[in-house]
Amino acid sequence: MTEKFPADYTVLDIETTGLSYYGHEIIELCALRVRNDEVTEEFCSLIKPDVPINGFTTRLTGITNDMLESAPDIKYVLPQFVDFTGDDIVLGHNVKFDISFIRHNCKKYLNRDFNNESVDTMQLVKEFCKLKSHSLESAAKYYKIDSKGHHRALFDCKLTFEIYQRLKTDFSAQQLIILN
């Protein structure tokens, strides 16, 4: 299905204990509800993992085991997140990564699928900006957006939203493919 850049969607981002949904866990899950190209609501929660996080994850995200000690379990946060996103198009930077973790956890804890359509700002950056790196940080630098605070889910949602708005302004005449 193709559609022009949508104005109503939910931006999402997660932080995890590793790169594979199989064997790694979500430790932060955040989202921004966007209506008519304006952020109208935020959702954000730390999530307590089954095992302590390692030093690399702490250095990358700034999230510590102490911060996660009193955080809720994924099985309590996930239904709230699914309610928050509803049937919205979900938008993220390398969104397939985030969706793979969310789908895995939805099946595991909620016995349901997560099949929202998605828009990937990383793919848009790759297509339209012709950068050597398509990372969120590179896209922010391209658009002269401060990325200090990167690798925290709510900050990355806001950064992704800003990049998407710039892409939309610059390339709104283009069609984009909504990915499932």
C-alpha cells in the first residue's frame, strides 16, 4: 500500500539488552502519539529485565540496574503500549528492529500479534538524503538537530519525529511505501 507522508501516527523507540529479540529484552519502551503533525501524547516506561543489564548497555543508554530495579515487568507495560498505539501507523528509525521485539513480546505475553503498518525513517533517509551512514545520529547531524541524549527511547522518539518532519517538508511530493 502506498500513501503520502502520514500526518497521524505513533513514533516508537525501544532500548534493549542486546540486538536480538530472541534472548534479549526490552528495558525501555516509549512512544509519541502524533495527530495532524503535532505530538499530542507521550508514553514511556522503563522495564525490569529478567537478568541484570551489562556495562555496555549502561554506557550506551545511561540506564542502570538501579534504575530498572523498581521498574514494572514487560507483561504489565506491553498492554498499555498496545492500547496507546491502537491501529496507528508506527514510525521509527530502523523500525523493523523495534517491531521485532514488540511482536515477539506480544506473542509471548499477550498471545496476540502486533501488525501495525510502519514507516521507517532510516529507509527515508537512505532514499532521500544520500548519506554514508543512515543512523539516527547521522540523520540528526544532516538536519542540524542536536542528538545529545541519543539512546534513550523518549529522546530518540522526539529526535525521530523531528527528522521525519524535516523529511516530510523536504520530500512531501514523494510517495512512500508503508511497510508491514
